[in-house]
Amino acid sequence: MSESNNALMTTDTIIDNIRSKIMNEFANFIPKDQWDKMIKQEIDDLMSPDNKNRKSYKNVILKELEQETQKRITQYFESADWQQCWDNYGNPQASEAIKKIIIENSGLILQNMMAHTSQMMFGEFVQKMKNFHFNNFQ
């Protein structure tokens, strides 16, 4: 799947890709119309409910999708948006993408960092208030 767009490939696109790959190998020995019939027959046979290898076709598609997804994810995270940069003094700086994530999630990040400690401090405060009240009014 060498399509550069994100759309799913149609049967016509698959046929065109198969045709061009095969035709490149055999240098147009077979006329285009005959190629079309042969390719259509192969796909029809492959997709037939009677085809016992149909599951292997699904596995081929899933493997291709997995490889394409992995390639796109790798390209995305290797882009300049995610690369560490340095200021004029050589200090490491977060990328713009990382800064954006931090800003958008700063409340949740702070909550996760401070929740346990804050709860413990509040518990101690309440306990001290109880002890103070109890000790001063006996």
C-alpha cells in the first residue's frame, strides 16, 4: 500500500496496483484488457466464499496495514515537531508538540503530581486540628 493519502484502497485501486506491478515485471507481454480479466478473476477467486485461503488474504491485508501504520507512526514521531532542540546557550528545550501537550494537560499533570501529597497533608491537618481541639478543651 504505497498510497500517500489516508483513504482506504478501493478494489479498482488494488487492481491498478496489481496490474502495474505485474505489467512492469512482464513488460506488457499481455494486452491490458486480458490483464484486467485475469486480475479480476484472481481477486474474485480469492474473495469467493468457497476459497479456503480467504483467511490468508485477510492476514496479508492486516500485515500490510500494520506495516503501513508502523511506518506512518515512525515518520510522525521522527518529524521536527517531536525532536528535542536547544536554545542559544546549549540548554535542552522541549519541542513545540511537547509544549502543547503539557499546556493542554497541565491541570491533569499537576493533579497527578500533587494529589497524593496534598491528600496526605490534608489528613495530617485534620488530625492536628482534632488533637488541638481535644487537648485544649479537656
